[in-house]
Amino acid sequence: MNNIQISKKLFWDLLEFHLLEKYEKGDDIQKALNEKLDRMVMHDIYTKSKTAATEEEREKARKEYLDRVGMHPDFRW
């Protein structure tokens, strides 16, 4: 099992939400967790583009990564 790091602000917001029942922080927490998830997915795709077992898998992951980043197809190699 891997560890995931979060910001100190998100950690404190989660504590306040769950322990102190400050539910007004829910939107901020959801936004921060969604951003973290997006970064994790991007990191996973990038890693696959560099370390996949076959050239075809690496190329597929590279294209997916560039699509998600928003790089225009004309600027790709």
C-alpha cells in the first residue's frame, strides 16, 4: 500500500469537518480532494508512459497523458 501526501490545510480542514463538525468546509475539501485525485491520475499515466512493458503500451499512455494535459496534436512528436 502506498502513502499519499496531502497539504496541511487539507488535513486540518478534514479534521475540522469530521471531528468538530464544521460542515461548511465540505466544498473546499471536495475541491482539494478532486484536485489531488487528478494529480494522482496524471502521475500514474505519466509513469506508465515511461515504464510500460511494451512500446505500444508506452505510446498509448503517452498519448493519453498529452490529451489530458491539453497539448494540441500538431505540437506533438
